[in-house]
Amino acid sequence: MEFDGKVVLVTGGGSGIGKAIAAAFAAQGAAVLINDVSPSAAAVATQLGAKFLPADLSDPAAVRALAADALAAHGRVDILVNNAGFQTVAPVEEFPEEAWMKMIQVMLTAPFQLTRALVPAMKQAGWGRIVNISSLHGLVASPFKAAYISAKHGMLGLTKTVALEVAAAGITVNAICPAYVRTPLVEKQIRSQAAIHGISEDQVVDRIMLEPAAIKRLVEPEEVADLTLFLASDKARSMTGASYLMDLGWTAR
Ligand code: NAD
């Protein structure tokens, strides 16, 4: 199988996109480490034959401990997928400072911390892959999502910078930028956008979420997993420092 003998760490691997990525790597023979803050991820790990590494990425010390635990599990991590994330929606003048700090820590600083901690073993192995799950909102904005969009834009800067630094060691670093994917995170956003705009949940999907998209359907988590596995494969060895849109044609106009 394509990823036999490879060790993969997927943050936020207990749900949605991360779960689909973890499942896809497990199906291709990888030793999968699933990090998540939610205890329900333990059952997902068991189901996939993966190891569960619980840690709250909003705590910098817990991220350092996670990196150490991930390295201890198999002696190295070959593929790091920075996927954990969440959304808080509020007008900027009401945006809670604590929510800003937490989002930047979980979605930008933790990916930096894990990259920093895991790159040395990848360099030693002469091979490595880092795939950062950014977002369409790493490239364009929508109102009321100041922290999320800032973190996702920052993640693309991190992707490019680290790609330049580690290329000579056989490590590639790329980002994936999906539009709306059918996951619990999006289902929660549909509910909160409906409350902010005072419209129904169906209207949020049709008029707000997919209004700028050419293809009028949500992306499935497995589509993001397919692209992640491609970027982690040797077929993608010439691809680094880039972000790959899966945006339903959103940015084509
Ligand atoms: P999800 O809510 O289904 O899964 C996210 C997972 O991250 C959950 O299991 C959650 O427990 C975990 N997580 C959250 N905070 C954490 C923390 N502090 N420490 C550790 N784990 C934590 O969401 P999803 O839609 O699968 O999102 C996954 C990633 O994809 C996120 O980074 C999100 O921004 C990105 N993304 C999602 C969409 C979308 O439309 N769903 C689109 C573009 C990008």
C-alpha cells in the first residue's frame, strides 16, 4: 500500500476533514496518530486502528507535549497534517479577544509549533511531508470571521516560508484551501449565520455560503483527503510552498 511504513499525525483527526484524512491514510497502510481535544476521537482512533493522542492545541505546553508523544510513538513522524480548527463568528467590534487569541493559537501557532518540533526527524530521514489545511478563507475574506481568516491567511505564509527552508532535505510543505466542506464545523456555522442574518438555514447555504461558487454543492471531506494523500505521495515531489484550491470555482471570477 502507498503509505506502508509511514507515520502520519493528523490534528483534529476525530471529526470531519481530519477524520476522513486519517481514514484514508489508514486505508493506505500508514501508522496513523490522531490528535484531538474531543474525547470522542478515541473511538474514531480505535475504529481506524490508529493511536489517539489527546491534546488541546489552545495550550502551547500541550502542543509541545503532543509533539514529544507523537515522536515517541514510532521514533519519527513522516507526514504532519495540520488540520484542527474551529470557527467563531462575530462583527469585529464585538469579536472577543479571548476567541481571537485561541483561534490564532490553535490554527496558526500550533501548526508552527508542531512543524518546528517534527522537522528535525524528517530532515534526519531525508523525507517528509507537511500538509496544512487552510481554507478558501486563506485567500479571500468574508465578514464576521476576523480571527479565522487571519489565521488561515497566516497559515499560507507559514507554508511558503517553511517550504523554502526544508526543500533541500526532501521535505515538501503545501496547503489545501477548500470552500465549504460538509462537516460538523460547517453545520454549526450555518446555524450561527442564520441567527446573525435572521434567515433560514437553507437560505444561508443558497444565498450566503454558495452564492459566489460556480458548483453549487458542499465539498465532501473525502475529496480533501484525496488531495492530502496526493500531496503526501512521491507523485507530488515537485510540488511545494503552494496552496491548492478546492473552491467550487469561487475565485474564478
Ligand atoms: P470539525 O469541527 O468537523 O473538526 C475539527 C476537529 O478539530 C474536531 O474534531 C475538533 O475537536 C478539533 N479541534 C478543535 N479545536 C481543537 C483544539 N484546541 N485542539 C485539538 N483539536 C481541536 O471541522 P472540519 O470542518 O473538519 O475542519 C477541519 C479543518 O478544515 C479546520 O482547520 C477548518 O478550518 C478547515 N476547513 C474547513 C472547511 C469546511 O467547510 N468544513 C473549509 C475550509 C477549511
